[in-house]
Amino acid sequence: MSFKDQVFQRNREWADSVNREDPDFFAHLAAQQKPEVLWIGCSDSRVPANQITGMMPGEVFVHRNIANLVLHTDMNCQSVVQFAVAVLKVKHVIICGHYGCGGVKASLESRDHGLIHNWLRNIKDIYQINASIIDGIDDPEQKVDRLCELNVMTQVKNLAHSSTVQNAWANGQPLTIHGWIYSIRDGLLKDLEVDVSRSEDVPSVFRTA
């Protein structure tokens, strides 16, 4: 059986199993999209948003990129955020990194990685700001993992500074940004406890109103 045949067979088996459990599931799913969560995660194939949160299709709006970055110059990410916040009215945005992230690890290496080198420059900036913390860690894996955490924390701040989020808060829209990290080793999420849910938690220079 070819790769394509295998995928389509698994798709049919999955759809059949869902229909057996809930015959109206796909009808309801097709009628509307009302997720309460936007997930911004890494493109790593081992970190699928729905599976690790135990949520069903339709419950999570997802954006993924290498090393889960939220950049003001990334119109793809910013467009996803704008649609999720302003149109879908999500109540939670989860920025989730993962330990052992290949992008974060590559950013610590002093060599050219091709086109992605320009993308990883953003993580190199985070390392430079936190060099005293990172360089104080002897174990190479722990060094990468700590930078993975600091990367998530930085992206939470970046998102909180965006005009889309600022406007939502100014309009009284309930919205909380969460910073989490996932361990591929045991399948568990960790809350980095950097939630932001109001403009008052943002430095005044970044506030739009």
C-alpha cells in the first residue's frame, strides 16, 4: 500500500470512528467555528496542540512556526492573531514551546544554518540579553532547555505588546496570554506562570491607549 493510500485509509477509519461515537459531530463542526483558544506553538511534529491538550477539533485555533516565535514583522502570525482575537474572540492564547527545541539549540551554535539563520537571530537576541543566566549553566541540555523557557516568556511579552491584543483589552474583551512549555520526554505541560490579561501589566511605552 502506498503512502497516500495509507493516509487516506487512516482518515476514513478515523472519520468512521468519530461518526460511531457522535453521528452529529461533523455536522456541528461544519456549521461554525467557535474556539476559545489560540495555540501558538513550534512546528515540531512531536508537539501536536489538540492531542497534548486533550481537545477536540474545533476547540483550538492553531498557528505553528519554528521555535514558536511571535514577531511583529511576521504578518502570517500577526494575521492569525488578529483573526483569532478580533473575529473569533478567543479568550486564551497559549504560547507553547518545548524542551529540546531544535531551533533553540541551533541558535546557540556559531555556524550558518542557511535561510533559517535569519529566523534564529531572534532567539540569539534572547540569549544575548540573558547570557549571564544561560552561560552559568554547565549542562548543554539544561542550557538549551532554559533558553526554551526564556524564549516562551519573551514571546508572551511580544504578543502582549501587539496592537491587536492591546485593542482587545481596551474594548473590555476578556483575553489572557499564557506561556507554557512541553516535555517530549514525559508528555507533560508546564506553566511558566507568566500570564498577562490586561494592559496594566504591560510597560506603558508599549500601550496603544
